[in-house]
Amino acid sequence: MLCYGVEMLDEQIERIRNEFESDTQRARSPQDLHNKYLGRKSGLVTLLLKQLQQVPAAEKPNAGKRINELKLEVEAGLDRLESEAAAQALAVRLESERVDVTLPGNRRPAGHAHPLTLVRSEIEEIFSFMGYSVEDGPEIESAFYNFEALNIPEHHPARDSQDTFYISDSLLLRTHTSPVQIRTMQKQRPPLRIICPGKVYRRDNPDATHSPAFQQIEGLAVDEGLTFRDFKGTLEFFLKSFFSQKTRVRFRPSYFAFTEPSAEVDISCIFCSGAGCRVCKASGWVEMLGAGMVDPAVFRYVDYDPEKLAGFAFGLGIERFAMLKYSVNNIQHFYDSDLRFLEQF
Ligand code: PHE
């Protein structure tokens, strides 16, 4: 395709321009078009520039100018194509990586305190409000602390091996938290106000209300001039704070070897308000604590002077409190570690 005059050249320029126009509209890749028009060996515009040599000298400047214009147009067109292609690629990428910020997030499951821990903490709080401190004692206990120092002599029925897990003749798993009364009085001088939460063990078969391992809270107050009224007032305040101010409290005579007089403490049934239901076995009352005034015989074991001092003590089962507070009808739920149960608290 030789060219001998400006006219022919103009035709060629026009043809290439049109071709380029339609090429750009057919959305070919900018790189392909660059090769086709500006490629170093056979690009259409490149070839045209090469033909410039054959153009007569007089027409060269003019012809050169026109080819150059075409070249600039093609370059500008390619630039535009390139930026359009880049913009389109970006749009595609943004669309495919789109994040829906309105979707709900993934909540990490968070644990929380076990219901028995919640009840224990609440009871601890009520008693620390009244000035009680929290004591601790061993779960493996000696027969001396678990029984003897609590005025439970050798052949007392509570010592029966049916109730107690023995480790040896003199070592056992404590059957109640009362041995901590003795341990605390041995290391502290009165006045004394303590509670002791902890695990206790009894040879009971597991059922809806029994477990061979459960938790108690022991309480003990010792001072000069403490009376049965202090004892009643303290437990009434505690039970009303824990359950409700409307709860009525009743003290029934009972027997424990280490308290005299002893009492079992009932509350008006929180389910039927005393009218009578299945939980309170139609009596209107539910037994919550064993308690009493510290027996002088116990003071003698720890070298406290029973002539000067008086005290009261109580023991409660944490599971029992939790069952009533949360309407749980089977103690085993607390030990099953079933999240469907635990997540309710
Ligand atoms: N330790 C007794 C029990 O486990 C409860 C109790 C504690 C009674 C303190 C009186 C005083 O049954």
C-alpha cells in the first residue's frame, strides 16, 4: 500500500481513524489495539509514519503533521480505553468483595457463673454486709473435727458408715461444713463472725433431691452476750434478703449434737405463699436451715469460756437454696453440665 500524494495519505488516515473508532467500540483489549496501531514493526500508524519517507519533500511537513495528529488521537483513545478497563476491573472486584455491613456479627459464646456459684455469691454478699468474713477448711477431714469436737460421740448415729465416706479409721470426706467452726475458733479469738462455703460428701444415692457431693454454707457468730434473739434476727434478715421481704420465717425445735437449743428454720413456701402445694407438700412451709445456739461442750473443745461467751451457728445446702430460688425440680441438673440448662442463669 504505497502512497504517493497527500490525497492518498488523507484517505489512509481517514480509514485508520474509522477502523480505530470501531475497534474501540468493540471493546477489544487496550493491549491488542496498541499492537495493532502502534506496534513497532507492523502497527498501522507506525507503517504510515514509515511511508513518510516516500512523500515528496514539499508535502512532508504537512503529511507528517497529519499522521502525528492521528498518532496522538490513537494514543489518547488507548489511554481512555485503558482507564475505562481499569475502572471496570475495579468495579468488578469491589462487587465480588462486597461486605454487607448490615449482617449480624458472629457472637463468641461467653461463659458465666454457674447457678450454684451465683447463689453462693449472693449469700456471701448478704453476710458480708452484716460483717461476716469468709473462711475455708479442708474437704478431707479428721474424725475429730468432723465429729468429736462437734460433740458427736463415737457411737452417735451420724457417725454411721452408711452416711460417711471414710478414707481411713480417722480420715474421712467431711459430711458437713461444721468442722470449720472448730478450726476457726482454734485459730481466732472472739468476737467472731464467719461463714464457710464448701463441698461436703455423704453416702447418698443420687436422686432428684440427693447427691453424694453437694455444697453447704456454715455460719458461726461468737461474742459475749449473744442471745437467741440475735440468732433469730440474723437468720430472718438473711432469708428475707435472699428470697423476699414477704417471706415468713419459722423456727422449729430440733436436735443437733453441737447446738443447744437447736432449731430447724423454715420459710413460707415461695411457690404458694403458704397456701400449700407440691413443693411444700401441702404444709405451706419449706425447711431451709439447721441451726442453734453453740453448745457449751463445743466451746470447751476449743478453750473458749462457756460462762462468758455465747454463739449461734447454722448450716444450709446451697443446692436447696438454688432449687427454690430458680424453681429447679431436680438437683442433678446442677451437675449435668447441660448448656441448655446452664444458659438460663
Ligand atoms: N451441720 C448440720 C448439717 O449438716 C447443720 C448445722 C450447722 C446445724 C450448724 C446446726 C448448726 O445438717
